[in-house]
Amino acid sequence: MSRFFQYLRTQTFRKNLIIALISGIVFLLLLFYSLRFYTRHGESIEVPSLRGISIDEAVNRLESRGFRYQVDSVYQADKNPGLVIEQDPDAGTNVKSNRTLYLTIITKNAPEVQLPDLTEMALLEAMSTLSNYGLKLGDTIYIPDIARDRVLDVKYGGQKINAGQPIPKGSKIDLVLGNGMGESEVYIPDLVGYTLDEAIFSLKGASLTLGTVRYMGPVTDSTSAKVVSQTPEADPDGEKKVSIGTSVNLALSN
């Protein structure tokens, strides 16, 4: 132990200690200035404003300032293709040269999505589903049906379209909906040649009522008598309709 303390008082120890301190200081100075050079301490460039300009102009601005860039794209039907709508970092931010900036532009071609199954949905539910798929509601077409505001059919471009078919994102979809009232008018069935029971059954199925029943000539068996005429008459072309509940008068004969 005494030799150790004697060594600490020698000139050799003091010389080695001085050399070690100087070496440590030199190392720290070299490390400090190396880091300053590597990170370019104090050197920064202001990010230019790129929103609202074309991607070509944005690229020219970035390259002239030594920036790198990456471009992503989205589709928006109400925006002009090729315009920058987002940038990261924001304009005015001070960053290092050669920093990568991230740009979002409007693409010209809309991506396709598969039409969701909207049949039997309520109108509000169908509208929400369309929005979630990036689609828009076009016209609402109401037809007679007891299901009020329920989707009965789906159309795109005036044509019927089925669930699962691909269509451009942002497209307008027309919905055919029930008006909650059902058919107010129906066709008159042709009852000639029917027995009375058969005619009554057919009238009920058509939402019509039986009017007067008249037998022509002697009738020996009313159950076998058949309709020979009716008022109103049936329309063979299927163009004439009457209101629901209309009475149909029958004339029967054996």
C-alpha cells in the first residue's frame, strides 16, 4: 500500500495523468464537433407552402431547396386532379436539408368499391352505408309498396345494379323505395267462364269486391253456372286499371 502512494507522488504518474486528461479532452472535442457537422447544427430550411398547387410545381420547389419527397394520392370528385391537398411537415416549419416531405394529391381516376347490399334497409341506414363506402345518394324513387322508406331496388346510371358489383368511389346511387301505401289501382281479372265461387276467389286476390250477381235464363244449378259477362270488363291489353275495392258485377248462366 505504501508503494502505491509512493507511485502517486512520482513524476511518471503525473505525466501519465496529464496525458490521459489531454487525450480525454481531445476526444470529447472531436466527438462534439463531429456531431455538429453530422447534424449540421444550426442549419435549417423553412418548408414551403405546397397546398393548392400542382404536383409538378411542388416537386420543383422541393428539389430546388434540397428536399426529398414521397407522394400519396386520394380521390375527391369535387377537386381538380393533380393538386396538393396535404403536406407533412406543415408550411413554415424549419427542418434539415434533405428532409423527406410527404405530400397527398388528388388522383384523376376514382378507385372502385363494391356496392354494399342495401335491399330492405331503411332509408337512413342505406344513406349511412353509402357514406361509409364512399358513395353518394342520388335520386330517391318512390313506388307503391307497404314498406315505407325501405329500399326495394338500387340503380346506378339509370340501370339496376346488384350488391357486390364494382363501381367508382364517389358515384351517385339511386334508391327505389316503398311509399307505404301499396298499390292504389289494380288490373281487372277476366272472370268469364268461372263459377261464382271461383270468381269471388279471384276478385279477393285482386283486392276487388263482388257487385251484383245476375242469372240469365233458366238456371237449374247455380253452383255450376258460369260467368258469361262482367262489368267493368277485363282489359286484354293489361292497360286499364281500377281502384282497389271496386265492385265487379257478374252475369251467370248455365
